[in-house]
Amino acid sequence: MSTDWLPVALVLRVQPTTTTRLVTVRCPICGRQHVHGWPYGLDTIGSRVPHCVGRNVPTGAPGSYFIPTPTENPTR
Ligand SMILES: [Zn+2]
């Protein structure tokens, strides 16, 4: 499946926790920050549904965005 058409979110930071990594991104759709879980054992993050979809987003906005794999990649 191609994700070339998806808007790309800017990764602001990656925080390791005991159970997962938390990735904070700048949303390309609403401009606010969203946090997504990035489980240990997954090499890439990929596309996610932003938390703003369904609220306060323009009609016709894409329903998901792509999160590029950050160079900062903490482990447990
Ligand atoms: Zn958003």
C-alpha cells in the first residue's frame, strides 16, 4: 500500500516508557501536537489516524498522516 499521498507529521520528540515509546508530532492537519504510541519491536511508525479527526478539522481533510521514523530511537 502506498502512503505517498499522506500528509507528513513532524516528529517533535520520542519518549521511552516501560511499555512503549511515545511519539509527539506536530499535526499537519490541525497544527496541534498529538502523541502516539510506538511499540518496542516496531522498526517504523507508519501512518496513524490523528486524534483530531472528527473534531475541528476542515471538511475533506485527510483521515490519516504519515509519521517518518525518527533518527532518535530510544530503547528501554
Ligand atoms: Zn491534528
